[in-house]
Amino acid sequence: MKFLTRAEKWYRKVAIVGIVLCMLGYSYVYLDYLSDRFFYTTTQLENAYFVNNPGCKIVALDVMNRRISHYMYLLPATKCPNSTWFETKMYGGSWTLELSMNMKLQLEGMDVHCQYWPVTSLSGGSKEIGRAVHFRLEEPYRVTMAHGIRLIRVACLDSSNQTLHQDVHFFVQPPPKLGLRNETLPLILWRQSKTKKIEPTSSRKTTSKKKPLPAAPLISIMILGLDKVSHLNFLRQMPVTAGYIRTQLPHVEFWGYNKVGGDTFLNLMPMLTGMSFEHFHIECGLRKEPSNHLKYDKCDLLWEHFKRRGYNTSYGEDEPVSGVSRQFKSISRAPTFDHYLRPTLIEMNSYCRTFAKLDYIHCSGGREYADVLFEHIERLLPHKQRYPFFSFYWWKQGVFDYFNYPQKLDIRFFKLLRRLSATGVMNNTFILLMSDHGLRWGPFRRTYQGMLEDGLPLLFAIYPAWLKKRYPEALDNLADNDRNLVTTYDLFSTLYDLIDLNKLRPQSLASRADKLRLMRDAVIPRGMTLFLPVSPFRTCKTSRIPADYCVCHGFISLSVSDARAQRAARAIVRIINDNLRPFSQCQYLQLDAVLKAYLYSTQRELSQPYTKNEAEQEVKVRLQTLPGEAQFEATTRFTGFTMALTGDITRINNIHNQSYCTKNPNIRMFCYCKPAPYASNKND
């Protein structure tokens, strides 16, 4: 047996090590190729972009994938703790309060007596409660309301005067005929207009009152709003409603609808005024009253333009305290709606509100507030068949707090749209099914896709078929804008066009399009009607979308330890603490960690030579503070040694009860209350 010498052993070891190193090197070089071969599958994207224009590119996102499915689940039942005893019905031209069949069976043989109080809303938000009217639960289990009653409280007691039931009911009264347009077509002509072209006035017979019919129906407007629902979350959570619209109704689905502000008020302000809040403040004579409310003198909100043209107006939402109407009331004159649901919900809040099993869902009797809003719309349908109307309806409870809550509204919205179609109302109505922005906090919002979806709210335009037959060029433009960058500024101009349908005629469209083509970017209006073609060179800047909300940006991930990210986070915390300084009941915050950081610029700037100051950069950070582990997002702009916040600071996790010591809406999301007792503060 031959033994290896020491030198031979050494050379053999070197050879083995060399072979191993060669194998490792080979594996390292070809690792990506091996991974591609055995671990990855390759697919081709059919639509890589929602918007693919020179001025804006918005990357297409999945409605559903394996990662998103982790955030999807069924919410528990939201059943209200009490029952609804009564239904409101019309008999012989009068409203009645009738005991439901279920309650007739449950209360059979019991000695129950009831009473109701008429409630009248007065100016300034006050009310007057009328004298009690007593009635017993006996055949025919129905009580007729006096003429003109709009709202009542009702209570029922047993023989020992123990309260068994409390509720609030409303009664829709006919709209005031004074001011309504006389040229309204009857419902039968709305239906005929689907298949039969209405001839010019001169060639048609007049009505029995010898009044000529209009050359075209007056188009009604209905806005159906879902708070904090992104376009994609609508598709994944409300598939029945989405499927019905896509297969049964003439519509346009907008993929480039970008939010322009941080909250509901700032996003809806452009749609209802055509202006940002800052511009409105300057142009409309905004002033402070002794009550510290802001009031304007010069400008009208959108529905007031329609009202002056003879339209019936109605407004409803399911959140009376912190909803849209309260925000607009702070800058508006007294509400001028013909039908206004808010007094009903305020009365429910003060008299009989209960809470469903799911947090943040309020009930009156056995009805969720959302059901009350659906009931309000249903009761108005006979009037919507007869008169042109402008209606604004907004759902907030549930969808405001839960990523998965829209699933609970899916069948209800499907039934609403089907009912509008079956009654003929949809055949005379231009409907916007929309939202203000996506979900602003929660686990999904903290993902990259959740951040982008926040900026891409829901928007469908649903229109009657005769509108496209009569104005094909205008409706073709509307459809062609489905993958352009659009905002609520555009929605104001679009709806304003519908006051006078002559604006949709080819001559008017051509004239206005020529004027736009001659304008430079600096003077192009921030909002333009979607019945005209939107320029493919439109950018967030020309659309007046702040950089912080622009989803046309190309993001570059930045290390959370990068000096720019850390510097931006520290500056944001300093700004928060500056805001908290006057409020002694709130603790100062400290930076705990930078969670995410992005360096970004617009697609135009990324694809062309850098033309602005190279020292100018925008950094978006997500950070966490102590105490309370609050999470915030904001964008800062660095210019040399100067740094500025480019938008609002947004809180992206729930406040819970951390801000119990203040009701000031400007600091609630920042305030972490000191342990009681704390110093009182007049600014609260």
C-alpha cells in the first residue's frame, strides 16, 4: 500500500478546494438561469397599464392574487339588536304607519299602546317636537298621518308602561311644484325614447294642456357614493353589482380616475364647486362668522345650479355626524334640498340609536343607517319618474373602517340599480357610481398595492341608451376617456354640461375642442368635460393633482436607513409636534422607526433628460412614532438644504381611543392623550 507524501496530500487538498470553488462559481454564475428553469413561470401581461399615455402611465394592478387573498375574509353578521315594528305606506294619497306582519304575529294577544310625536326641523339645526298622538295596536293596525308630516318619533309600551319599542320614521312629501320645469315628459315617453327617436317639437303633437314637449328629455343626475372604496376593491368585493353594470347597463368604467386630496371633503369639493378649497376660499368671498363657521357669498354648489333650472334636489347619507353634509355645511348656506335625509338620522341618533354587532354600524330599530338611506331613495322613485332631479347619496358606515365591508353592500346596490332600471328612472338619469379615495389605513393599506389603490377610487358613469343615440360623438369621447387621467374637477364640468344638452351637439363640441387645442399647458383649465377628448399629454401637474397623490409617478424603493429617508422622517415628526404645541393634553411624539421609503418622480421626468434642479428630490416615507405606535405617511421635497412638505401628513393606522381628550379634527390623528388629569386647553 502506497502512502501519500505530505506534499501530495497538500496538492490533493488544493485540488479538491479548487474543484469546489469552481463548482460554487459555476453555480453562482448560472443560479439565475437554474431558478428561471425550475422555479419561475413566465406569463405575458395583456394590459400592463391602466393608463398608458405620454403624460401619465399608471401601472396595471391585480384585482385578486395570492397576496391580496390573505386580506380577504367574510365579516361577521351586522344584525341590529332590535326589531323594526312599523312600515310606512301610502294609502289613498296619504302616508300611514302600519304594523308589519311579523310583529302582528308576535304581539297577538298583548295589550300594547303606542304614540308618535311629529318632529319639525327648523333653521339653524334646531327642531320642534309636536304634541303626542296616541293609538292602540288593533285592527287595521294602521294609523294615518296628517298632511305635511315629514318626520315622527314613535314609542310603544305595554300595560305596565314599560317601553317595548322606539323608532324614527320619515315620510317623503311631493316636491314643491313652484320652480319645477313644466316641460317634463311623462314616464311613458321616457320608455319610448329607448326605441323611438323623439321628433322635433314642430312635428309632434302637444299635450292636452297645449304645451309643446321638449325636443329632448331633461337628463336627471344621480350620484351614488361609497366612501373609501378603490376601483379594484369595488371589483373584488362587489362582483354582483360590477357584473350587472358591465353586462346590462350602458356605462363607462374609468381606470385613470385619480384622487386630488387627502380626505372626502377635499376630493368632493372640486366636483361640487369646480374649485379646490383654497381657490374657493379666494374666489367665493369666504368669511368667518361669529360662530367661527366659514360662509361664502358668491358661489353656488353644483346642485344649486340644477335647482335654479327647475330640478328637484335630494340629499342623503348614512352618517349624520361626521359625514359629507356636515363638512359642506361648514362653508355653505342653509341646505336648499327639497328632500334632505340628515334631520332623520340626527333624530335617530338622539332618540333611539343602537349599535350592530359589528363596530361603527348604527341602527334605528331593526334598520342599519345604510338601509334607511336605501329606503329614502325607494320612497322618492315615484317623484323621480315624473320630475327632473339632482340627487346626491353617500354611504360611509362600514366602508370607512373595513377593507372587506363593501361585500355587505353588494346585493343591496345590485337591487338598487335593478330597481332604478325596472321603474324607468334609469332611462332618464345620468348616474355616477363613485368614491372619493381608497382605504386610508389598515393592513392592506400598508402594502405597496394598498398605497396605490388609495389614489385610484371607484368611478363608473351609467347613462340612458337614448343619450348615445342622440349625441354619439359626445358619448364616444366619454368612452375614449376611460383610460385617461381624470379627476373630480372634470366631473364638475361633465355634470354641468348636462344642464343644457345642446352642449353635447357636434358644433358645440368642435368649437370647445378647438379652443382647448389653442391653449398652453399653463392656462388649460384644471377641469374639462369628459364629453370632449382628454389630451394624452395631460399630467398630474396640468390636472392640479398634488405630487403626494399622483399615481402616475414611478417609484424607486429607498433604504429605510438612507440619510434622506431618516432626515425626512425626523422633519415630519417635528412638524407634527409643532402642530401639537398649543394642545397641552397631547404628548409630544418621537420617531420610533422608518418603515418604508420611496424616491420618486413623474414618468415624464424619468423618461427625459433631467431639467429641474438636480438637488431637488421628493421622498415619501412611512414612519412610526412613540408613544402609541401611530403610523404616518408624507412626502417631502429636498431642494439643496431646504426641505418642504408637499402635501398632507396622513395617518394610516387606526386612532382607536388614543385621542379621547380632544375633539379638534385638525389634531385628532396626531394626539396621544396624556394620562388624566391633564391641563385644560381652550383650543380643544
